[in-house]
Amino acid sequence: MIRNWSLVCLIFVGFFRIGDSEGVPRIGIVGAGVGGTSAAYFLRELFGDSAQIDIFERKAVGGRLAVINIDDHYYNAGGSIIHPQNMYMVNFTNMLGLGMDTKPGSGTFGLFNGDEMLFSTSDWSVITLMKLVWRYGLDIINIGNWVKEKVLKPMQKFYQIQADGHAFSTVEELLSAMDETLVSWTKKSIRTLLKEEGFSDKFIDEIVMAALRVNYGQTTDVHGLVGAVSMAGIEPGLWNVIGGNQKVPQGLLEKSKANLIHGAVRTVTVLSDDTPMYTIHYTTSTDQEKLEMKEYDIVVLATPIYKGITNIEFSNFQKEIEPIDYDFHLTVATFIQGQPNATFFGYDNVNNLPDDILTINDKPFFNAFSKQKPVEPCKEELKNDKAVYKLFSNKVPTEDEINHICPKQNDLRLINWMAYPNYPSSINLPSFILNERLYHINGIEMAASAMEMSIISAKNVALLASYHWNGQYDKIDEMSAESERESRTEKTEL
């Protein structure tokens, strides 16, 4: 009954808004994570102060960026590390007057195979480099140059492309604008890609596998692009926001002057394909039984619309809108305050344990075990039973499993995340456009899930929405069209 009545209201309103391309839009954004709040910020820049922007969020602003309080100290519980060349996160942090913790950890790590620690670094960087070169040869140096040239350099180029106002309809078009070879990486595993690039099996089986297990809870069978992004996630110079990374989306929400609606979106309904106007049905956090309704000219989905994890229904669309047909990966972060059992890892003294213990196979029940540093300035290092550790796993650990690693706990917390897609070796990349003026930011996650990737996608969607609203199509997929013309010219000349 409510849905039918909403359609009547939309038809009535539609008579007065059809062709109103010179006005300002009403924009609904679903999700107040870093993707949704940065989209609100970019859309405000593009449409001005008079545009109505609402953001729906059923939980806390920040989404998968969150902190947890243990013994009056806060720790990053979701996305925790940022690369120094992530321009948007760097710029937002500076713009919002936030501080950077450029030393989120001491940097020592060990590789654990379930029976013994195969390798561990030193507090002395020179000794660490010597040990790495002894075990992995020049691969350990070449991987840094490879990531810089093949991953970071195309991304730096793309920042200028977005600054020039270019937008792309699909994830494949966007990646092609960065570098055409990136699309081919999504059709082969990171193991195959790095073997083709000349890296050894030992380096792939240990260093690359460890990076993937700690960053994505997955293996070297993932596709090449997400594997490459994972390698960037263990480079030197990583940082996080003082006070927690969630402060960035919180600040962007305030800057955007968007209206935050605490509620869960249930249905997105379209009036007709000829008149792309939408109604969003939602329940508020204060009344989860009563359906509320608001109408929008533009809707941006900044939440995963993936098989098995979305509860949003799409109504009255001529072409059925289906979730992206890939599962999401469960990541369990178990926070333990206490003193670890050093003998479990083959050590006599807990003080000799590496700060980050990474695993290279699935024999251990966990992916990584890492000593944590509070996100706020701390006068002195927390030691002994005051220290906090984060145990990453693909399932909820049993009591016995936790006791093996840390027999005595002062505090124990579990946070379950449907954190990122389960990445296959080869994927089909989705579109950002689900329907006219209906966009999906999180489609970018099939290429790679990361804070910066979400912001890049949000900027792209904001540009698409602006161009579609104002009838300016010349900068949409323009670079791809130019590449096709150049390719045809080269073939003709041959």
C-alpha cells in the first residue's frame, strides 16, 4: 500500500520537475562511510550550497572505519593504514586539521607457518635489509620499484585526470584511464602475474602470501590488481589519523553540510525510466517499524550491493537491478588485552616477539597477530598485560584457540566485518551506473578494496552525476574513446 501511494506522489511531483535540468537536485546517499561522505563533499562542491543532500546511515558515521575503546585507549578496529601517496586521504586529513601518526607501529614482523617462525626482522633496519636480501635476493628490493612504477605511478596520473574533470561509466573504463594493463591484471592471479614479472616462488609464497592474509584474509589466488594493492599496503611510510581514521568521514560529513538520517534504507523505487526520480523508503533508528519516505532526483549507493549482504530492494525498475554476483569475505578482529604466550610462537620471552606476526598458510587458525598502538597520543608504551593485540581470522576463534595464544586476558572483544569481496583469480568488473541517475560507489571494490579506492570512486560518481544532471556528456568516457581512435589510427597506418 505504501509503495503504491509513493508512486502516485512521485507521478504528481514529476509533472512539475520533468526537464528541470537547470535547477538543483535532491540527492540521497546510502551509507556514511568514507565513500559516502566523500561523495557528499564532492557533490556539494559540484552542485553548490542550494542542493539538498541527505545521507542515510544505520550505524555509525565512518562505516568500516571505526575505533574500539579498551582500558580508556582507542584502537583502529577497521581500515587502519594509509599509504603516503594516497593523495585524497592526505589532503582530507590536512584540510580537516587532523594529525598524522607516521609511526603506527615499530615495524618488526615475523613470518609464521603454524609450527615455527620462519623469518623475523630486526629493530635495526640495516640488519633487516641484510636478512631480507639473504632470504629473498633482489626480489625484496624489486617489489618496491615494481609497486611504485606499476601501481602508484598510474594512480598519481589518475589524480590529474580527475582534477581535469574526466568521469567513467564503468570500473574497467576507470582502470584503463589509469593504465590499460591494470584491466588485464584482473584476469589472472597475483601469483601468475608476479611469476611473469620474474619474482621467485619463495618470495610469492612467503612475503606476498603474508601481505594478502593480513590485508585481505585471502591467498595468492586473488586477481593480480588486488594483490598488487596489497603489496602497497606493506610498504614503508604507512600512517593513520591521530584519533582514528573515522575522523576523516566524520569531518567530510560536516564539511558537506549534508543532512544525516540515522536509519536503514529498505527500498529504492523509481518512478519510470523516462522520468528518473526515486523514492527511498527507510526506517529510523528511533522507530524501526514505521516506514518513512523521501524523494530524490539522484541516488548514490555508497554501501556494498553484493550478493548475500544487501537488504535493499529495488522496485519498479524496467530492468531488474541485481546485486553484484560475488560473495563478501568475513573478517573477524579479536582484540585481546593481556600477555601473549611466547612459547606458542617458539620464543622464550614475550619481549622478543615481533610486533606483527604474519602467517603464510592456513595451518594457523588466524591470519595475523599484531601488537596495537592507540590512535591517540600515548605518553608511554603499554607493556605486559596492559598491551593490546589484534588477532585477524576468517572465523570466530574458539576459547581454546585464544587461550593458546594468550592464556590470560584482561579484556577480550570481537568485531565481525563483512569487509571486502572474496576475490577470484579472474573477475568481471561492474558499472558505476545502475540506472539513470542511480550510482554505485562500491563497485570499485571488485578492483580493490581500500580507503583511497573508495574516494576515487566517489569522485568519479560525483562527476558522473553532475554531467548527467546538466546534460554534459563530453567528459564521460572521453579518454577511452580517444584511446580507441588512436588504436584504429595505428591499425590503419600499419
